[in-house]
Amino acid sequence: MTYDPYNPKQPGDPYGQPYGQQPMYGQQPMYGGYGYQPPKPQTNAILALVLSLVGFATCGVTAIVGVVFGHIAMGRIKRGEEDGRGMALAGVIIGYVVIAGWLLYLAIVIIAIIAAANQGIR
């Protein structure tokens, strides 16, 4: 008697139970247990970081929106709805630094204009 590896029902099968058909490409096998967990989104964290960095070029306008998205992302991360804590934290920190930098620059420009106007009065 010869053994046919492609015939699952053979008397005296030397290898025990045969494996069965392998899943097609792209299909997940049906195993018991935990299964595949899809990655959590990082959309708000990415937006926070990108908008905060773009705030350098937009006089801090998008940095304000970046800080808002960063705080939204941090709240969702605490609830476990989202990943990307590092990006969200970086977006919040960079956003606050950009806003403070632009406000400081604006204050210096206003003080310089006032000082120049007062120089001409005397």
C-alpha cells in the first residue's frame, strides 16, 4: 500500500490527522483565540504635529488648531481609542512654543513701533 498525501481518508494514516486546506492569500485562517487586532488610528495626533509645525510659516494660526487637535488626541489616547501619544504630546508642545514665539515676536514689533513713534515726537 502506498501513502497518498493528498487523500485525507486513508486507512492506517501514518501521520495522524491531515492539515486541511490552507487559506487563500489575504484571508485570515480561522483559529481560536484572540485574533488580529487592527491598529488604532493616529489621525488627530498626526494632525496636531503637522499643524503645529506648519505654524512656523503661518504666524501661529495653524499652531492654535494643532494644539486643539493635540488635546483631543490626548483625551482619546487616555480612553484607549487612539494611539500616538508621542506625536500628540509633541504637537501640543511645539504648538505652544510656536504660539508663544509668535506672540513674543509681535510684542517686540509693537514695542519697536511705539518706541520709534515716540522718538519722532521729542
